[in-house]
Amino acid sequence: MTPDWQAILSEAGELTPDAVERITAVHGDRGARAIEAVAEERVKEYRDFTVVVGYTEEYVIEGRGCTCKDSLYNLDESDPTDLCWHALAVMIARRIDAVDHHDMWYSDVREFL
């Protein structure tokens, strides 16, 4: 059996064409949007939360969960491949060391926004 995209990313440490193909094959448009967010360095990790900067707001990701409407209303919790693009972006970024780390509390940052 061929390895999944997560294993490919962990081994390669970068977004390879094979990983990109597998991500988009499994996750479709959500996968493509996640790859775009990682490429644009929009995955941020703070002391208290991991955040993905979306087009209109920022989304807090905890495990498979996300504060976006897609995650709240459209996803099948029993399907491990059914994830919003924000959660996918975090999974991808962590495997290729592309998370933008900030040594501060996100709750403090939110006060300025």
C-alpha cells in the first residue's frame, strides 16, 4: 500500500508534487485552499492557540476542530478525512515545519484587532 499524504509530508519535510496530488485527491478544494494557506504562511501558532488566517477572519484550530462555519455545520465527525481547510492547513504546516511561531498569547493579539 502506498503511504498517505501525511506520511509523505513527514518523510519529505516539504510539499512534494506527490503529496499535493494526494491531498487534493482526498480533500478536493479544501485541500487546495489549505496548501495555499501554508504557502502564504497563514498558519500561526501562539502560546495558547493555533490560528489560520482566512480571507475575512482568523480561525482557531484545536485538533480536528475549528471555529469556522464549515467545521461547525458541514463536516461528518465520524469521517477522519472530512476536515475544513483550516485544520488541513495546520496538519500540513506542522509536518513540513511551516508554522509561524509567535511567543505571545493569541488572546492578547485579539485585543489589538
